[in-house]
Amino acid sequence: PIEPWYIGGPVIKGFGRGSKVLGIPTVGNSIAYIHGLDEGMEANLSTEGYSTVLSDQPSGVYFGWAALSTRGIYKMVMSIGWNPYFNNPEKTIEPWLLHDFDDDFYGEDLHLAIVGYIRPEANFPSLESLIEKIYEDRRIAETALELPLYSKCREDPYLKSSL
Ligand code: ADP
Ligand code: MG
């Protein structure tokens, strides 16, 4: 059985780079709370607690389900890491919700259930090759999330609790 891990918090502004440079919006640095894996308990850790958990989490590309408080539950693919192409000074979590929204959703509460891992972080020789890889990650996430093993995680109480 899959044991998701959970993060959540209000969506805040990131580097303002996803949409502009990549054409791919990614919720930036929004994750303020880590939620306990057991019994749906919510352990709202401080930002320090959060960065410890974040630093323990291997860099790379993950997938799972995202619940946006006022909108619903969506497939999600996200990168954790330093984004070598952009030389970030900080390790970040950048979830991309696999849905076309008409507008931004800054300020809304976002809950993520992360269920699987696609690949380690990598550097790319060009922006085009980076973007191509991100779309390949998206296809992998979309297909995997249809598998019964992962699709049933959509019913996770932690996601429902934010709606
Ligand atoms: P930021 O620097 O704030 O991360 P981006 O250009 O990466 O800026 O855009 C991210 C913002 O775009 C999100 O915070 C959200 O409000 C909005 N957005 C719209 N559609 C999506 C989507 N499909 N996935 C993630 N964010 C989206
Ligand atoms: Mg972003």
C-alpha cells in the first residue's frame, strides 16, 4: 500500500518565474506546514520544522494529489530541489497542478498528498530541454495517477479536509 506524505499551507508568491520563463506555473514556496503521516493528525510545524523535513527529502520530481480549498482536487507533479538550471540558493518545493485555471489562486489553502517519485533532480543544457522534460514528467504523473494504487489516494481524508 502507498503511504503518502503530506504538506500544506497557503499559496504565496514565489520567484515569479514559472509562468514567465517556462510557461509553466508552479506554486512557489507556499508550504508552511508539514502534516503527520499517522492518523490524519495535523502537526503544524513552524517554518524551521518544515525546512528540516524539506532538507531530509531527496531532491527530484514527485507526483500526487492536490486539494485547493475553494476549487477541488487535482493531479499534481512537483519538483523538490535547487533547480540547478536556475541556480537557486534555497531548496524549494514547486507543485504544478495539472489543470488549466482561469486565474491565480494566491492566498488559498493548498493540501498535497505526495504518493510517488519519478526521477532525481537534473541539470539541462537548455531551457527547451528542461521544458521538454517537465512535460514528460507530467505525462508520467498523469498516467501513474490513473493506476488504482495511486488513484485511490485521491480519497485521502487529508485532501478532503481542506475542501
Ligand atoms: P510564483 O513565482 O508565484 O510561483 P509562477 O509564475 O510559478 O509564480 O505562478 C504560480 C502561480 O500561478 C500559483 O501560485 C497560482 O496562483 C497560479 N497558477 C495558475 N495555474 C496553476 C497551476 N496549474 N499550477 C500551479 N499554479 C498555478
Ligand atoms: Mg512558481
